[in-house]
Amino acid sequence: MPSIRFTASVVIAAAGSLALTACGTQTASSTSTTPVGSQVSALSARQPAEKRFLDLLNEFARQCSPDAPSGSGAAPDPGTLPGGIPSGAAPRTDKPAGTPDANGDIPIPVDESGEMPDKPMQSGPPQEAELGEIEKCAAAKHAERLTAKAAGEPHTTYSTLQQTIIAAGYPADRIHKMPDLGGDPRARVDLRFMGSGLAVDVIGTGTGVIAEPFGAPEDESVSVAEVRRKPNLDAPSS
């Protein structure tokens, strides 16, 4: 089954949940042994970074989606969301299969048992995945943003590399330290969100960074640091 890729409308809908998340976290903290002030400070520090990140995803999704909505916060058409019913479409019916509905159409039976099919067993590390067309477009924009931010400056330590990625608008908890590549520091940035499988390898150099987007499994329980990249067939032979 083809994977569901993110759209601008999904990013917009999710961005509005930040404020509700903040309220829920603060309420839950009343029963915690951690001082409330410390939790609020930590939350306040995380929220602006996460909001900037969602704004960045939103901007690139709009630029890469010809049919992206132009509104700033309008609710998306349910038909654009996974499992949604497009506006004007007949709702699902519980009538027996083969019974025409009010429009004369014969509905397709819907399995509402709630049981999910078993996932196939996978051996070995997760493999690099293919990116959809919108993701490829967004990937190029993320790579350009990262290389422009680092241009002209040496990035020969992981600390410098990490700080540049954060300054480019990517939250620290989405940056994963990787083993050095030929002595150069390397990090992976997890850009997965709402069905997207996008990630970026960022390698420090003496004059900036090299950013290489790639596809990761959409399952965010799988760390992007574990993904095995495909061989680069365009790389010069050693």
C-alpha cells in the first residue's frame, strides 16, 4: 500500500495543538514531584523552537504543494486527511453489502473491528526509504537552508555543527549525533511529521556543511540514527 505523505493542510492543523499541549502539560505537572516552575521553564524553552520548526515545515509544504491552502489557520477538508471523507461525498453506511444507498450507489463494506493487520517481521537495521515528490521538493529546501546557514564557516567539531543546525530552526531533540565520516563531524536531523519520512544527513567541513536528505521509515519509534543509507552510486570510486 502506498505510504501517506504529509500535506500543508495537515501541518497547519497540527500546529494549532501546541497551545493545548502546553495547558495539558502544566496541569499534569501539579501532581509531579518536580517543581512547577522548573517544568514551566522547560516547556517555555521547548515551545518556541517547536513552533518555529512547524512554521518551517508549513512554509516548505506550501511552496511544494500546488494545491496547498492559502489560509493561515482554517480547518482542512476532512477528505485531505488520512481516512477522511471528502466534502459532498456520501457517508459510510452500515447497510448489508450490495444494498444501494440513497444515491443508488453500492457501498463498499468497511471493516470496523479495530484490529490492525500484523506488521511483517523485519530483520536487520531499517533501510532507507523512497521519498515522495513533495518530500523531495521540501528536502531540497531544507538542504539549501542548512548549507546557507553554515556557508563560509568551519564546522570541524560536532558542537559547532549542532549549534548551526539549531540556529537554522531545527529543535535540538531532532538532532542525532552520528559517527564521524572521515574525521568530519556528522549529525542526522529527523524531519518526520504526520506521515512524512524525511530526514537529513549533515556533515561538517572546513568551509560549511554538506546536507544529504534521505527517506526514513514513517514509524517514528524507529530512530533515524539506525537507518542504513543506500550506497551512493554517484560517488567517485576510491
